[in-house]
Amino acid sequence: MKAAEPGTRSVTAEPLTAAAFAPFGQVIDTAGTAPRPMNAGMARRFHDLAAVEVVGEGARVVVGLVEAQPYALPLRLSLVERHPLGAQAFVPLSAAPFLVVVCPDEDGKPGRPRAFVTAGGCQGVCYARGTWHGVLTPFGARQDFVVIDRGGPGENLAEHTFAHPWTIHLPGGN
Ligand SMILES: NC(=O)N[C@@H](O)C(=O)O
Ligand code: NI
């Protein structure tokens, strides 16, 4: 089979759904989860939406805040990463969509990327431990996020640079 010419490798993002994302992690949103009342009915909780697995000596779950600048679209994807010691969750603090790029693992290397656009609102994602993913990718405007992932000792970042970049498009082209 003729190899793709450099620069012609493109992927079009699809809407993010729990089923489509299941091989890569979990979707964090209120759809499909019955809320639990709390605080005498003054609040309601959508419980246990994602699991943030962390492994290794001294591993801790940590919470951070991220101020992320927007990326130009279509996205030129040349690098993906993964965290072998922990899951990583991002929940937006502003109700806008962002781009999520993941890859299946093929013998320790990332395979063909899959891209998703979140639904907007405050829909987030939790990458399962060891899942290849692009870095956090807002578009259109700066977007701030809560990040929940692993703290503690050990090397928790593996990166891969594609020999030929991928171009990631939103549905509809750009
Ligand atoms: N480095 C960091 O905290 N963020 C990345 O892992 C990312 O997925 O954006
Ligand atoms: Ni990451």
C-alpha cells in the first residue's frame, strides 16, 4: 500500500461520546448520570464520573488549574504524549468546546489519531493511564481548566513525535 505523502495525513474530529471515547478514557459530563441530592437538597452531585488511577510508590492524586492559550485550526499534530503512572482529567471552567486527540497504542507507539470535539458546556475528559493524547487543545479563545492527575516521584511522561505530522480538522473543515 502506498504510504501517505507527508502532509496529506489528516483526521476529522468527531463529536465526543462516552462510547466512542471508551477505549481511551472517560467523558466527564452530566449526561446519563442521575444526580444525587446533597446538603439538604440545596445542591445535587453527579457522582463518580471518572476514575483518576495513579500507581507507583508515593503516588498522589493532585488537582491543578491550567490557563491554556488557543491553538490555530486545523491543528498540526506532530507530538503526542502519555502518562504511564496515572490518568489525567481536564474539566473546562468556561463553557466552550475544545479539541481532544488520542491514539491507540500499537506496540508501544501511537497509531492513527482519533480526534473529538467536546460538546461545549463544561464537558471534560479523563485520559486513562497510559493513553496517548495530544496536549490540552482549546481553540478560538483562551480557556481555563481544572486538571486532576498524578503527583509524586517517577517519570510520568512519555512523548512521541510523528515522522510526518497529522492535520486535525474540525467537522466542516477548518
Ligand atoms: N503537561 C501537562 O500537565 N499537560 C499535558 O500532560 C497535557 O495533556 O496537556
Ligand atoms: Ni497529558
